[in-house]
Amino acid sequence: MTVSPLTRDLLAWIASTPRMYREAMEAWGTSCPRLSIWEDAVSDGLVQIRGGKVALTLRGESALDGVSTRQSG
């Protein structure tokens, strides 16, 4: 999977330290339809929210590492 530079920045930011959902929204949330990095990462299955915490999925980790992934289905 190829991700944009901004998406890679988001994934690296999440991977660098445990993050709370609120913190992620303050840093990455936007109402601009042209800058939907957070929304795209969630819909692409790169990040997950559990118990108020944000983490990379396996797919997100692979995308950050530059490993090609394919979505089954």
C-alpha cells in the first residue's frame, strides 16, 4: 500500500508514543474536506480506536514500514 507523506506522518506520530483519541483529534482532526488525513487513515484500516486510545493496525504498521499490503475481500 502506498500512503501519502502526510499519512506517513500521522502513522509515525501514532507509533511514536501511546495516544488518546482526544489528543489525535486535537492534532489531526479537520473539517476541511480536502485535508482528510485522519478520516482516510481510519477508513483505510490503518488506525484503530479502542478504549479511547489510538493505535496502528497491522495494515498501518505495514504501510509505515513501506511493506506492500493488499486488502482482502
